[in-house]
Amino acid sequence: METLESKMGTLIATNNDIKRRVEFAELQGGSASNQVTHWLQEVESMERKVSDTQRDFEEQKNCWKGVFPNYYRRRKISKKSSILIGQVDELITNGKFENGVTEPLPLATNEIPTMPIKGKTAELTRQEIWNCILGTEKRIIGVHGMGGVGKTTIMRNIHNDLSQQSESKHFDCFIWITVSNDVDVNKLQRKIAKELNIDMKEDDDEDGAARKIFNALKRRKKFLLILDDMWKQFDLVEVGIPLPSEENGCKVVLTTRDKGICGPMQAHAIEVRVLSKDESWEFFKNIVGGVILSKDIENLAKGVAKECCNLPLAIKTVGGSMCGVDNAAVWMDALKDLKEANGGFKGIEKVFTPLKFSYTRLGDTLLQYCFLFCSLYPEDHKISANELIKNWIYEGLIDKRGTREDNINKGHTILDQLVKVSMLERCDNDEGARFVKMHDLIRDMAIDITRAENPRSVIYAGRQLQDLSSEFPEDAERISLMDNDIEELSGEPNCQHLLTLFLQENPLQKISPDSYFNHMCSLRVLNLSFTHIKSLPNSVSNLKNLRALHLDNTRELRVFPAGIIPRLSHLEELTMRGSRWKWSSKTGEGAGIEEIMNSTRLAILDIHFQELSDFLQHAKSNKWQTMKRFCLAIGRFVLPTPTVECSFVDIRGCDLIGEENQLLLPDTTQQLFISVCQISSLWHFTRLLHKSELYRCKIVSCKNMEYLMAEEEPLLPDIKELEIFDIPELLVLCKGIPSPDALKSLESLNVFSCDKLKYLLPARLLQQLRCLKSISVSCCTQMKEIVGEEEEMGITREDDNKAMLILSQLQKLEIIALQELKGIFSGVFICNALETITIAYCPELKKLPFSVDNLPCALKEIKGEKEWWDAVEWDHPRTRAHFDSIPKMWRSWYEQIYI
């Protein structure tokens, strides 16, 4: 019995060791092999047998206190023990499991059914993703794009191609997980566990599941994990996915409609774009088959293919429904239905399904309503983000209890969300202004929704309509007739619930009767911009809930009736940029400027003053300080509206020298444009001598201006951008040395085509410009030196020491087409932050103001003409070597200016 107990102790120790190995393997995602499971069951049975034998032995030993032992029973127990010892020895031997205690890992390399990739565009995207997967730099890759564009198809092809190349050993295993839209961390863990054959218990919490997944994937060494159709971001570590690294060679690829997921997940974003026009047509023909025989059908078929908007899913669905159709009338009917996006075309709902799913998945009614608002604009229309957000606010979609800035920020947040889920596309302009647009198919889907759901909308934008053959539904909340050929509106539409009415970009001349707007009491946004109306209907005064009235470029507007503005008690925005109607203090039949100045709610104003005197009369009004933004034009001409949202004053074609009073600006003016004016200096604008919000000043084509500012004038202390273009009489920017506060905040100085200007600025003034980041001087035909000698500029020097100029913030120096320029600066020029130098067509310039002791160490790029740079004279070989090491971009001088 002692031998059995000793052997059993060894077996129990082995059993405990095996159990620990199995438990550890399960934590790693493995499972006990059948052999191990059977062995553990055998050990459990052996424990019971030995326990029974021990009990029998103790009972026999205690019989009659051992005086009368049962020798027969003792022999029987001894024999049984000997048999058990042999069985225990066998279990101990079998419990070594030299090949491990778990089943071999499934590699999850099964081929996934898929379509072949169509088109060069998709193939190029596939190759880009392929290169990232097999490369070493990108560890997590985010494949994003709108629903139905082909993300999953591309990834299935890549998965199949890689998994079949087992001999290449790119990865040890391939794992495909379809995430779907309603998945949380636990559900995602269970999807992964099922794919990896991990025994996940019902009571496993997220931490326990994460450990099992983590160890299971670690055991698979180099894995490629594809997370298809992700709708929200996940913390990979929280899920249990080891972070891919160069050391472990693993990769994670996710596909999503929401580009915003890629950033937080540190994924390299790759967009899957729609097909090109030619690719779409070839794909469509392939789907339709050989029915496109006649020229008539071919032209109609091309129209149908075009309506699919180059989207593979739409082409496949619509093309499949037209397969075998050889009747031109049927093709014509299909094209009509698609153009009208009325959902009557068989199969179009299949196209809308993934798109509507994205819409439904927005979840928030606010997001959905804001998204649907975008469908009011014509197809392919670039929508100003600022305009869009303001309209959301005016409609009441964004809670106005916060500040205006809070509401604007909320609007940008909403816009970002819609862009990230591919419901909108970014299409910013070259100036950096933010614009968005809707994909045609998404817009069709949105219009389809608004026909049956709230907010009910009537959308005929961009349809070339000349007249309206039907009345508006009474429950309509949004109506868009913009960008049509409508010349007249008539009747009295009964639209008590209407919030937004877009009539802009029509040759609209007449709205009759004058009571047209009588039954639109809820209207908040009215846009009549770019129309030919001659008179604003009096019934506009009944729009007591109106927040925004847009009359930009109403170049025929001769009558703005008095009394309308005072009755629009909720009006927050009035824009009349480019309108024929100009505001004046003179009394007459029309509205006067006093109506605007007395309006209590106006926050955004864009108007044109009739005369400079009308503007000056109200320039000091406190009204401007209560406004968020104003654009005030004065004079005969109008400059383009700035692309940034700011308050600016635009004075053009005025005699500023002849003005008896000193000129005034509202304190909250942020930009000042002066063009084609008679002006001697900026001294006239006394308000510029004091604290203001002015950060940009641009002066263009002004006569009689010999200098910008004079000695001791504390001019433009907060200006950041100064642009001086085409000032033919300008001799110097500064007459003498001005106050230390002059231009102290200047960051950018741009001087163009000032032919009498010989020097830009003296060193003493430049030294005061501690914020200066950019200097650009071009096409000044008599410019001799950028930093002038003070004696040459009529300034008395205070010492005889060689000048040193330190511009610690200067990042950009641009000198173009200065034919007489002989030097930049004769002294020591130190600019350690300088990143870019551009020099072109300066034939007399032989040297740069840098020596071996003061090299621009931050320099990143040199632009200019190669021939000139090759001829530059250097003070030391090390100086030349430094500049030779900088990347170059060679362009001609006119390319530097005009391209």
C-alpha cells in the first residue's frame, strides 16, 4: 500500500501539472487534445479506485483492533494494490505528452467566395493595400469608403490570394471577422473566439476573453486579421488583439465606411474610390450582357450607367435588372426613373439599402435631419460648410442655448461625423475654405427618404425647370428650387410648416402677387441670391420667424421697401453682397440704413453703403460690437468676399485724401481692403492708431501714396498680415523710424509691383518685427536691397557698428523678379527658423546674406532657377556644402508668381 500511495502521489503531481498546462493553453486560445482529455478522465477514475482501496485497507487493519486479521481479505487488497500500481505507472508514463497537451491550431485559411475586382481604379487600390500588408511600415490599415464601393470585395480577393500562397510564408494564419453594426467588445470577442476555435465560457468576462484571444493569437505568431465592416472604433488591446509590430510581423486590416475610425485606431487610411467613367461603362456592359446592340439602346444604356454614379454596387444591381432587355422603350423608362430617383425603378432599393443602412445607423435624429438638409443643394454642388452650419442653426436643428461659437463648433462636429461615415465628401477649395458635397447616389437616397419621412421636403434643385406645374404640399418643411430657369413665381402657397425656402440662382424677375409669402409664417431661411428680382415683396415682412435673408448678387434689385427690417424681429443674418440696392441715410421710398442699425438681433451683415459719408456716419456705432461678423463695402466696386469668416471693410474707388474728417473704422474690423483709392498714407484711419481687432490689411492700386506710415506713428500694432500691391508712387513703407509698437505683431509682409520702392525696410524696424514669419517681395523693378541702409533711406544711424539683423521667427523668404536687386542685407543676417528660400529672376544678386558662422540650420527647401543658384558666390566651401544638401525645386520666375 505504501508503494501505491507513493506512486499515486507522483501521478497526482503529474495530473496537476497537466491540468495547469491545459488551463494555460486554454488561456492562449487552445483546447485539450482528445488524448489529454481521456488521460485526465482515467486519472480521475484512478483516484477513486485508489481511494476505495485505501479505505478497504484501513477497515481491514482496524478489524478487532488487529488481533484477528482477515488474511483472505488482506491478500485480496494486496493483489488489487499491485494491479493499481501497474496502472498508475502506465498513467505516469502516458502523461508525458511530449507533443503537447492541446490540439493543433486551426489556421483559418479557408477561401472566401467573392467577385473578381473590376476596373483599374479598384486594382490600383488593391495593390496599395497589398503593398501595405506585405510592407514593414504600416501595421494597422484602415480601408474606408462609402457603402457599396467595393471595400469587402477588394479585401476578400486579397485574403484569398494571400492565404493560397502558403509557400511564401507571409503569414502563419489568416483570420476574417465580419464585425457588423451592432457589435460591442464582448460580441466581437466571441466572434473572434469562434473563428479561432477558442472554448469561450458563458461566464467569461471581457478581461478573461481578452486573455484567451491574446494568447491564442500570440501562439499563431504572424497573423493577418481582417475586421470587415466596422462601424465604431475598438481598443485592440481591450479586445485581446496583440498590437501588430515589426517584431511580431502581424497585421490588422479593418474596413469601414467611417474614416474617423482609422485615426483613433492608429490605422493607415486608404480610401476605396468609385470607378472611373470608362470603367463603369465597361463593368455595366459586362453585367448587362450582349443586349446593347443598336445605337439607340447604347446611348440610353450609357445614361443608365451614368446614373449609377460609378458605384460598383449600383452598377451591379441596376445592370443586373436590365440584363437581357433589348427594348429601347424599357431603357428609356428606366433612365427616367433613375433620373427622378423616385424609387419606382425595380432594383433601385437594393442600391439604396446599404446607403439607407448608413443613414439609419446615424441613430441620432439631429444627424439625420442635418444630413437630409444637404440634399436641398443641386447634384455635385459644393456646399459651403459655414453656410450649411448656419442654416442648421437657423432651422433650429442645433440647440441655440449655447453661445454662437458653441453652436458653430457643434455644427462642425456634426459635419465631421457625416464626412467620416462617408455620407458627405470633403471638397475644400484651394484657399482652404471648407466645402462638402453629396455623392449623387447618396443624394438620390436622401431625396427618396424626404418624400415619405420628416422633414418633408420638395427638392427640384438643378432640374432646369422653367415653371412650377404643381402646388407645394402643405406639410412641406423644406423647399429647394435653386439653380433652375424659373422667371416668375405666382400664387400664395399655403406652407405653414415651411422652414427653409431656396430660390437662389434662378432668372427670377417677378414674384406675384405681393402677398406670395403671406402663408409661410414659420419660415426661417429665405434665399433669393443670384436672382433678377427688381423689388422685394412686401409680404416678406410677414415672415416674423425669419432668421436669415439672402439677397447676394441681386443686381436688378431697385426697391427694398421701408418697414420690412423692423418687422423681422428675429432676423439674425442679412446678406446683400453685390446687390444693386445700396444703403444710405438719405430718406426716400426705400429702407434706410437706420433700420439696420436699430435691428436688435442682427449678428451677420453683408451690405453696400451708397457713399463713404454714409459709412463714416455709423463707423463708430456700438452696433458693430454686437455683431458676430460684418462685411461692409463702400464705393463703386466690390472685391470678392474673403473665404474666411471675418469682419471686413472694403473701400474702393473713393477719394480718401479729399475727405475732410479723419477716416474711421469699426473697432471690430478684422480685415481692411483699400483699392483704387486716392490716399497718401494710412494716417487717415485714426482708429488704426488704437487697440483694434484688425489683423489683415491689403492695399491695391492706390494713387498718391508715397509711404504707408510715418515716424512716431504707433500704426497697426496688432496687424498680422500686410499686403501692398501695385502702388506706383510708393517710395518707402516707413517714413523715418516709427514707434516701437508699429507693426509689432506682423507675421507676413507681401509687397508686389511697387516700381519706385528701392528698399523694403531698414534693419532697425525689421528688428522690431519679432513675430515676422514670412517676407515676399516681387516685381518691384527698382528694388536695390531688401534691408536698406538707413542713410540711404534718410534715417540717421545711432552707431557705426556693422549691423546685425536677427529674425528669430522668419520661416519663409521669397524674392522674385527684382531685376535691380544687388543684395538682401549687407550685415550679419541670422534666421535660425528659416525653412524655405525662393529666389528667381534676380540677375544682379550674386550673394546670399549667410556665412559659415550663421547658416540657416532649419532650412528644408530651396526654390528658384537652377542657373542662378549654380552661379551664387559663397564665402566658404562649407557654406556651399550646406546649401547643396538642401532639396531643390527648380522653376522659372513666372512660374513662381503665377503657378
